Amino acid sequence: MKKVIPGLCNSICLCFVFVAGASAQQPGMVNNSSPAFTTFEVPGAATGAGQGTFGAGLNTAGTIAGVYVDSNNMQNGFVRHPTSGAMTTFAVPGGQNDTHAVSVNTAGTVAGFYSDASFTNHGFVRAVGGTITTFDAPGAGTGSFRGTYGINIDTAGAVTGYYMDANSASHGLLRAAGGSLTAFDAPGAGTGNGQGTQAFMSNSAGTSVGYYVDGSNVAHGFLRAHSGTITSFDAPGATWTSAGAINSAGVIAGWYSDAGNVDHGFVRAANGVITTFDAPGAGTGAYQGTISDCIDTAGDIIGYYVAAGNVARGFVRAAGGAITTFHAPGEGTGANQGTFPQTINTAGSIAGYYVDAGNVGHGFLLSP
């Protein structure tokens, strides 16, 4: 089964703090060539392999939402204040297992999902004051990996995501700010285990993007207009296409895999023209290559690439096509280690996490 990488991009485009010097490779950030790296840890984050702090969402003010893993290997949500760096941690009441804070909007409202004692997932929205509202899609299944996933929240408070039914097939899901739910399926989406429709993000016009897996287990990108009309597309030469993010102009960023299971980035213009790209240094072996995570209003794309040795590095692709790579101070250089940017906001700041040589995660903010 192909790996699933949900869009963690913030909808406007997922304390102990120290500021480190910029890395030897600096990103070509918007209007600035000397960005500052700030790394941070959530109090309570454990320091064993697979544990630590993982930044996921970022809003215009610089508030970061994400996940930390504690000494019991439980995943919990956090919100990091943009100026003081103070951390607020939380777990959804009734969440017997993990809480995943994935996205934060302009108002500071957080969206994500949590799992209960049976490992069934449920969506949630957390207001700035801490009030948490949970939701479940009608038809959502129960049991491991089934249930409802909140993935992205926009400025109006609407949540984009998906749910998995009793057959472990996925269906797109939109939750309005008032709480009403709309489910949808892309034409051609399969109905078996691991098939179906997953929506990752919506822009200010209400256009949603994601991918669907057909009955032959091949993934295709899609965009769903606010009216409900769905358009599917494939990157040239793709055997697997995923649309991860869309900006206010209707430009889509995503990634695709070729016949050799090498990943490549793409950008799809509003008129449907697709441009593919590879980050400098991206590996050419199976499951290596370039993954695009997020696009901002200016058309700048961020993501990471997997190089030879399977270490990850961050990149920024300017709207004009120039790509600059970067890495976090303290990252590991082994397989599945390195730097993993997740989101970029309208100010050009980037948030994400890096994995060190001990396989511990650490949050970071890269500011112009």
C-alpha cells in the first residue's frame, strides 16, 4: 500500500525555546535571504525514539499547533504562542488514546482528530478558550484507523477531512463552521479497503482538494468546487497522484509517484496546466524524491525531499520555479531522519519538525 501523507498545510496558505544560527543551506524565503531558525520542545515531550515534538499547523500570527509524544507514547495536542513561545497542551476528553492537532486558523481555532479506547477516530475543533467540540460523520466505521479525520480548518472555521467506513474505504468530508456535515465521493473512487476519497484542504472559495483511490488501487488528484462539481486529474507519468494544498488563486500543490515509485512535486495552475519539479539533491530510488506539502497565497511551495540514504531535507519553491533547500540544525542524517516542513503562512514563515540522530522529533519555526 502506498504511504498516505495528509495535507497539513494551514488553510491560509500542523516552553523551552532557543534560537539557532541559520543552516548552511538557507531557504529562498519570501523577500528575505537570512531567515532565522527557532527550535522548540513541548514540556512533557519524551526523548526516546519515536517521541518528541512535531509542529503541524501555522497561522498568519505565528501560532503553531501540533503533536507531542509523552513518556507513555501517547500523542497529545499543543498550541505554541507566537511571541512568548508559551505552550498550551491538551488532550480531547474521552480520547483514551491519541490526540492529533493538525491545523490552526487565523482566529487560533485548532482542528484535528483523536482516537478512543477502541482506536476509532473522531474529529474535533478546539476554540481559542479551550472549548472542544467533537464530531463524527454519519457512516463512519469503528475500530482501528476507521472513523472521522479532521485535517484542515479555514478562516471561517470550516473543516476539511474525510471518514473511513466499516470497510475501511474513505469518503471526503466537509464540516461547516456551524457544524453541518457534507460527505462526498469522487467519481471513480473505489469502495474497498484502502480505496475511496480523502480531502485535505479547502481554499477561501470553498474549493477542496485531495485524492481518491480507484477500484484498481491507483490514486488520482481531484478538486471539488463549492457547487459540488468534482474534477479529477493525474500528473504526467504518474502512477499515484495526490493533491495536498490549494491557495486562494486556485493553484494546487501536490506530489506524484512514477512507475519506479520515485516521488516528484507538481503545481497545477488554475487553468489546469501541470508543472512537475524535483528538488535539487532528491534521490532517484524507490520511495525517494520530492514531496510538496503546502502552497501560500503568493504561490510559494514548501515540502521536503528524500535524498540518497533516505534522509529528508526541506525545500522552498518560489512561484517562479526557483528551488532552495534547507535543513534544521541538529537534524539526524540517517534513514527516516532529517527535516520535515509542514506548512507556510502568508508572512512566509515555515513550521514543521526535524528528527535527530536518536529518532526524536523537535518542532521548528523558520521566520523571514
